[in-house]
Amino acid sequence: MSAATTRSRTTDRLCAEAVDLARTAAEEAAAPGVVGEHAGLVSEGDRVVTHFFECKELGYRGWRWAVTVARASRAKLVTLDEVVLLPGSDALLAPEWVPWSERLRPGDMGPGDLLPTDAEDLRLEPGYSGEDEPPPNAPVSEEMAELVEAEDAEVTAGPPSTLPVVPLRGSIAAVAEELGMRRSRVLSRYGLHVAADRWEESYGSQTPMAQAAPATCVSCGFLVALGGSLGQAFGLCANEFAPADGRVVSLAYGCGGHSEAAVMPKPPRPAPPVIDETRVDPFPLRPAPDSGSVPEASDEAAAELGHS
């Protein structure tokens, strides 16, 4: 081991004793009353020592003021090197910074928010190719421009050279716009797979709701079919009482709101009555005189018998 290495591991006495110098420097960098007790020192090298002081600033629990002092060779004057605020082993630290594109979660956007997409977003790809490209033999094509530059020639002014790149009418972009399909970018295969994985995780066959369902969505009457390649594995739930109402669900998903899970039977129709109880038969309180059930009697005879 060399002598220089031995000296670097030995704490310099004058630098170690310069506690007051270090405290004064820390208070100038911070504020009076914020710098706490001396919390030790560390030898940084040959005649270089760092003093640590507790930080009493609110919100900086466990942080320490680190003041580094140094001394030149054969000099007795200790000078100030730097003053910094450093976290300790139990310091309260802010969470690691994460870019906004990685912090964003579904549902974070509100009214008026704009979500920009990267120009090289892997989830998107060009919506159409070969748009507005001139024919290879056109005077404005890239091939002809390279040929002119290589041959050191000039394109003669005339009707072909004065035309635009491609006439707007009849171009691929014009046809796509007329059909309502002119989008600069569309979902790429990677974007489709990412969306499918996300929907499968939320409303797929492995969810607890699907495991307990009586049937899958592929046989449910509330399923709205999707077009394109996604329609082979997903659909849209249109049952307002289902947990996935208005969501894209896997065809293998299911819930208790299946249209055929519990079909209510039709109410039974009563049999025709044997006795018609809906008809009212008149029943007189007294029999008719000519019915023959009571003998006819005069008023005098009735009065003798006590009848009125």
C-alpha cells in the first residue's frame, strides 16, 4: 500500500476541527435555526473532510447539510469547498419521476384535455400508402429528378412540368376521402393486439364474472357485433343491467344478465269455469203468491193466526 493511500484514509485534524466554519457556511446557505446539531464527519480524501448537520426544515425529515472543507498541503488555514443538502438513510424522498406518457391511466382525461400521440407511435400506422405519388416517368417524380441531377440536364418548361404532383381528382387520397376512409393513421397490428389484450383482461373469459356465468356472450341477445378483425373475438354489450354495459367484451365473456340465462315462463291461463260464478241469480226474500209453496189465505184468517 502506497503512502498516498495511507494518508487519504486518515482524517485531517485541522479539517475535522473546523466545525464552526462548516456550521457558519451551512447557515449562510440555509437560514438561521434550520441547521441542527453536528451529525458526524467523513474523510473524503487527503486533507478533505465533509461535516454533516441535521436539517430542521419542515418537509426534509432525515436530510442533512453536508459542508466540505479542505486544506492545502503544508497550510494551516482550512477553506470552504461546498455546501449541499443531501438525503440520509431514512430521509423522506419524493417518488421517482415518471414521464407523463407513462403516468397516464384510463379515466385521467377530463373535458378540454388533449392527449398528443407520438409520430412514431407503434399502435398506429399509415392509413393509406402511395398517396399523391407521380408516375415514375413524370418530370416531377423523384426518379426523374435524380436522373436529371445525375445527367446534369434540365427539364424543359412545358405542360407536363407545370402540372402538380398528381391531379387531386382521381388520386388515392381523393378516393379515400370520398369513401369516408381518409385517415392519416389507423391502428397497426400491434395496436390491435394491445387493445385486445386490455379488453380481454377486463372482460374476458378468465374474469370471476365469466367463470360464474351460465353462458357466454356469443349466444347472448344483447351482444352487438363489431366489424373488422376485432369482431371475430369481441362485441359490444347492450344490456343496461349488465356489469359491462357499453363496454367491449370478449365473446367468451359472460354474466348473469345473459338473455337466455333465466327466461321467465308465461303466466298460466286459467281453465274455463265449470260453474259460472260471474253471473248473478236473483233470489227473492218472499216466494211469489202463485208459486204454490204457500197456501193462499185471506186477511181475516191470517189475522186469527197472528200473521200480519
